[in-house]
Amino acid sequence: MLKSRPKKKAGFLHKADRAKLKAACEAFACKPWIAVYVEGSNGADLFLTSLLNYDKNYRSPNAKIEGWRMTEASRLRYSQDTDVKHLRIAFEVKDWWQS
């Protein structure tokens, strides 16, 4: 059975996970970044940005589970933000399970 989330939003970071992420980054002397992978029927998108940029520009402070919006307006906004890195992968199925 295939389960999917609503098409417009992908949840990815619980409030409890935020403290763990920051603690791990402090322990390893690195800056916290997040990666969001969203897969559809024709392809996938990978977005990378610093936690600082996410908090400053995209975070909804009252959300129990933080999300990454995938509306057309949100995708346009990400494309205009030089601090959001984006990789698009297109799927093309060939010779899959031929008899």
C-alpha cells in the first residue's frame, strides 16, 4: 500500500528533533542544514538550506510539525532564494519488468 502526504506540504521536522539537530551540530562543530526530498510520479525535488535560512524565511513558529510547502508560489520563492539549493530529478521508466 502506498501512502502519501498532501501534495502541497511535506512535514519533516518535529519540535523535539530541532533540539537534537542543534545539539548534534554543536558536538561536531558544524552548522545545521536541512534537506527536503519530495517525490512525485514524474520526478523528485531535493531542497537544501541552512536551518538559519529556513527559520528566517519559511518557518511557521506555531506549527507542531514544521513543513516545506510545495505550492507554485512557494516553489517560485525557493527558486529566487540563493540560499536554497535545488536539485530536480526527472523519472523516465524504460524496460521495467518486461516479460
